[in-house]
Amino acid sequence: MARWGLTPELVARPFPEIWEENWPALRLYMRCNDQWRCGMGGPYALDMTVPLALMARMGLSDDDFDELYDDITTMARTALEVMAENRD
């Protein structure tokens, strides 16, 4: 955990309120949260192969697909920023 910038305090923080419209992105992100590409310095990207495969099966319109993709990539980028801030 520590080598990826995660601390017990960071992990134990209270879960924030999730707005209804963000639940689909959060559920998808949580299903794929173990799909990080990692190097010597820790995670550097979320492997989007799995989220894209799952999204393809959801029957989304083009606009909904694009919005969900943007949401997932934003969540991954933010997670990487938090992990980098907390890395030794």
C-alpha cells in the first residue's frame, strides 16, 4: 500500500456522498480498480481494456459511452494524483 502512496489514514477516510448521476461511473470504476498498469515507481495508468469491454456490453448510446469514458478517465487521473501526493 505505502509504495503506491496509500496510507491507512487515506484509505480510512469517510466515503464521500455520491450524486445519483455518478453511480454508473463509480460502479464501473470499482469493478476495474485492480486493472492498474504499474512500473518501478508504482501505478501510472488504469488499463482501459477492461472498462471499455464492460462498457461495450452496456448498450450505451454514443453520448453516454463518451460521458462514461470521460468519467472513468477523470477518476483514474485523480486517483493517480492522490497516490503521487502520498508517495514517499
